Amino acid sequence: MPTSATPVIELHDAYIMQDVNTVLQKVTFTLEKGEFAYLVGRTGSGKSSLLKTLYADLPLPAGSGTVAGFPLPKLSSSDKVPFLRRKLGIIFQDFQLLFDRSVADNLLFVLNATGWSGKARKQQRISEVLMRVGLANAASKMPHQLSGGEQQRVVIARALLNEPLLLLADEPTGNLDPDVADSIMRLFVEINNAGTAVLMATHNYQLIRQYPRRVLKCEQGQLLDSAIAPFELAL
């Protein structure tokens, strides 16, 4: 398992594929424990494919990489993918909540799937993460009774259940109006300040200007890194 000095993401000359197409090549970067970085680029430039590779939904066909201490090239044909994902929080733009059950039961589903035991312990953890995201009174509500921003907070709570080393967020504010997006962004900053690393794909350059951090940009098959060579973000 990683130590405090081990990057949570480390890729070297990695090739990112989507189906049979190479979308990014020779990707080399690290994300340190507790670091926050944005991932930007045009639609189709490879952002989502890179994130999917990091949580082992897509294989890493060439190059080397580790995420949360797990070597990516060895994961595609192994049974260790669930163990990697317990170290990660994955946040999607389209929420992917289960609409036939309450907020608490959505979270309970994840705890059961990741091996938690003890009814009281699970209830306590659900209460903790809902309080963390400002939804302490939402446990019994159904997802359709919540606003879009509240649903995204449930998704973030779900991602925090296993105290991840790293949050991977794919356009988490893409479907939200500006004020709600800002409140979600402030929540990500709080989570990051508490020690969780964050890699967030986004098109929202206003948030990047308001909350400046390192930026990784997918462009013409390459991954540019503002920490190495600063670049201008298109308006």
C-alpha cells in the first residue's frame, strides 16, 4: 500500500485507448497525495478515457502506471480491480443514483458491495458522509425529491464512504447552474483541504479561474501540464 510519499497517480509513457483508437499517447504525470488538479480539453480529446483508465474501466495497453499503489497494467485481467476502487471515489456528471431506493439505501448498497459489516457501523458511516456534504436530513428522501445539486452531493457522499485516497470526478458540475456549481466546487475544496487528492475533469473555466489549481490539458493526443509549461485556457 502507498506511503505518504507515494504519488496517488503515477503514469509514464502511457497510451490511453478508446476502443481501438489511441486518444492520448506518451502520457507522463504524477498526482501527489492531497494534490488537486483539473483535467480539461475539448469533447473527445481523451479526458473521460484517461479517467476510465485510472479506475481500470479501460486497460492500459502500453506504458506504466500506478493508482493508489496498484499497477494498472496488471489489473485488466486480475481480480484486484475492486480493491483499487475501494481506494478511489468516482463521481459522474449523470449521478448514476439508484432511483428506486432512498438516499440512505443508495449509500448502503455501496457499503454492502465493498464488504462493510455491522448494521450500526454502516448507519453511522452513512450519517457521517451525509453530514459532511450538508445533507444530514436527506437520508430517507428518494433521489427524485432532491434538486440536481443535492443529488450531486449524494454522489459525492457515496464517493467518500470508503475514505478514498483519491477522488476522480468527470464533469461533476456540468449539469448544474452556476451558483450550485460553485457550492459543489467549494465542497471539493473542503474535501481536498482535508487530505484527499482530487482530479476533476471540467469544461467550466470560470471555476478554474475562481479556484486556481494545476491544470492538465488533453490536446491533439498529448497531455499538457501547467506545472511544467504554463498555458492559456481558452475562454
